[in-house]
Amino acid sequence: MGFENDFEEFETIMLTDENGEEVEFAVIDAVESDGQSYILVLEAELLDDENAEAMILKKTAEDGEEVNYELIEDDAEFDKVAELFQNANDEYDVEIED
């Protein structure tokens, strides 16, 4: 998923990885489904890499300015949300790997 240099600026968020290190991610898009919020994110340093892998995260909690996101564990939920992102925007392409 590569993005042209003239592509709009993305909001960025800091997420903590499994090693406890903070990593900056660009929020590519957001959708809502069945009262849940989801974001499509890509590591900010990989925005120019057209083969970079994006992640879909589900909002699990919000407390003031702090928001918690998790990877989607349920395959059916993931497939449904991935399809929403596939159809949501013409600015990017989503390919789902099995």
C-alpha cells in the first residue's frame, strides 16, 4: 500500500508494541460498524512502501484523551471490517492475505 507524496496528511498515533516500545502509526482511515469503531493503520515510516502491511485495529476503550486499540481476534469480524475498508475509499487498495 504505497501513498503518493501529495497524499493528504495523516493523523498519527503512538502505539506500544509487544516489546513495550512506542511506534508511530499513520491512521489511513476509520469506519464504524455495529456500534464499534475501527481504524486502518500503517507504520508512519512505511508510508512510501507500496508493499507495507497495514493493520486493522478495534477501539476497545476510551478514557479522556487515551484510547485503547486491539487487533481483531474474531475471523468473521475481521473479514466484515476488512470488506468495509476495501469499499470505503478509492485512495488506497486493501488486499487481504489468508
